[in-house]
Amino acid sequence: MIKRIVLLGHPVAHSLSPAFQQAAFDHLGLPVRYELMDVSPKGLAAAVAALRADPDLIGANVTIPHKETIGALLDSVTEETTAIGAVNTITRAGSRLVGRNTDVAGLRGALDALLDGRRTPRAALILGAGGAARAAVAALVGAAVGQISITNRHLRRAEQVAAAASKTWPHLAIRAVPWHESILVEEAARVGIVINATSLGLSLKDVPPLPAAAFREGQFLIDAVYAPGGTPLVRSARAAGAEAADGLEMLLLQGAASFELWTGRPAPISIMRDALAAAAASSTHAGESPAVIGGAQ
């Protein structure tokens, strides 16, 4: 009997997740099919009910725009996921659907790879206030970052994320700052880590959310967006001497963590990495648009 895992989102056609997840299932000889499921916000409740009733479903991934809303439709959500405020992975416990979050593991792994054993900077700037940004806060706290500035084009959303984080981690110095270029350049200048958790850069025609003047040598950037040859933000940061990584490693590592939750088996990372690289190269050759994949599948 073939089991199913689906990726819930809107849109999802751009996703690279099926390529490397299916490669992992096939490599281990597991009878599982990883499928895309494009669901609009209006259809989300009905989709969750259908998944709960499907005996062949063993789990799911969740991507934009559902990560912050789907939790209320599930039977339970883990404590860590509640603190983050976003679900990106669903597991099944009998007839119950459980919301989890592996974005933190993906982002933390990508940060560790970028730092490569060097000391973690004390301060960071996060662009965005959605589910990926909330996961970024948790990952940074876990990496012993003690000062975080968070910004969003709608300041109120950044303030809400900062307030929630302060309750969860009272020791954390976190504040919301306005989305204004001069302010962001000033904030970026004083931090060692910048994380773009927005969809800006999804089009190669996009102006980077931060100019090159915001970056310097010795600084680290993680961009949740992937694009052939690097996103505008990654290219801008590297040109200024900063070290930067795009969303591919984040996607791989959060996907591996999800795989292990679904199967109870170690993820075949090398197989998944090769399949992801091939899929990314194929999408480049096909002229496809970049994708927001860091923790967003």
C-alpha cells in the first residue's frame, strides 16, 4: 500500500521539495509518494479535514500562506511550535494530526554551516514577521544570539513578533524597527547576522531589501529565497565582503528533519542534497522563477 505525504501551500508549483523528498523515500525503499497540494486559504479547512480522513496520509509539509493559520485546524500542536507560532510539518498520531515546526532546525543548521566553527555574533537583524521570521528568532536564541532587531513593512506585525518572543524568552533583547532604508542600514551596520525571511528577491528584477551599504566584511547573511546565481540580496552582500547563503541549505535541512519525524529513520542527507542540487539546476535551465524555500518549501 502506497502512503502519501503532501505539501500544502498556495502556490506550490515552484517547490523543489518533491524532488529531494521522493529521492529519499525511493533510496530507502519506502512506499511513499510526496505530492503537491495547491490549496487557497478559503479551502484550507476542507483540505485539512480531507487529509485527516485519508488513511494513506502519513504527514504533510505546510508552506506560505498557511503556516500561521493551519495550527488552529489541527488536533494538537507541539509546545515549541506554539512558541514559534507557525507550523511547517504535520505528523499523524492515529486519527490525529499534529502540528510541528522544523524550520528552526533548518535555519540553525544553515547558520552553523555558514559560521563554520566561528563565534556566533551577539546581534542579528531579521527582515519579515511571518512564520519564517518567528522560526528565525527561535533559531537565533538557540545559537545564543542575545540581541535581535526585527522589521516588517507593516511595523505592527514586527511588534507582535517581538512581544511574543519577549514572553517566551524574557532574557532576549528584541525590538521592532521601522522598515525604512536609512534605519535598516544603520541596524545592519551594528549586527553580525542578517536574515531575510521575506519573499523579496523572489523575482530577479526585485530591488534587494537592503543595499550593499548595509553589509561589510565579517558579517553573515542568510536569505530564505533561492535564485540561480544568487538572489539580488546575496549578490549585494557578497560584493560588500559579507558571507552569504541562500535558502537551499535551509530547505534541505528542514526537509530532512521532517523526513525523520514522518519515518522515524535517519534522513539520507547526501541523497537528498544531490537530488535537490539536480532539481535546482534543472529549474535554472528551464528558466523558472526563483523560489522562497528557506523553511517555506
